[in-house]
Amino acid sequence: MFFLASLLKIYGYIIIVRAIISWVNPNPHNPLLRLICAVTDPVLEPIRRLLPDMGGLDISPFVAILIIWVLMSLI
């Protein structure tokens, strides 16, 4: 259980980094950015499809982190 909670915490941090990076105009060819996007897109994309259009405001990282916190509290 500790291992799963640790993985969820690390994944939450990766999502936070992705959200912060999206505020600037990063180089899309950066290998680290590609890795972060490849790791977080499988979770963020379904959440984006479920959320209504917010006029350019992406709150999917916030929703994903809330889900992670709920999962961590259940563990």
C-alpha cells in the first residue's frame, strides 16, 4: 500500500509540473516534455473529454490531482 501511495504522489507531482510547464511556451521537441506528456496524457485526456469547454482554461490537471488525493485517502 505504501508503494502505491508513493506512486500516486509522484504522479501527482508530475501532473503539477505539466500544468506549470503549460503556462510557458515550451519547446515541443524537448525530450523531457515529451516524456511528461506521454506519462500524463492517458489520464488527462479522458478528463478533458468529460469536462465542458472552459474557453481555453484547462482544469483537467486540478481534477486529476483531486482524484489522486481521493485515491490516496482510500488506500
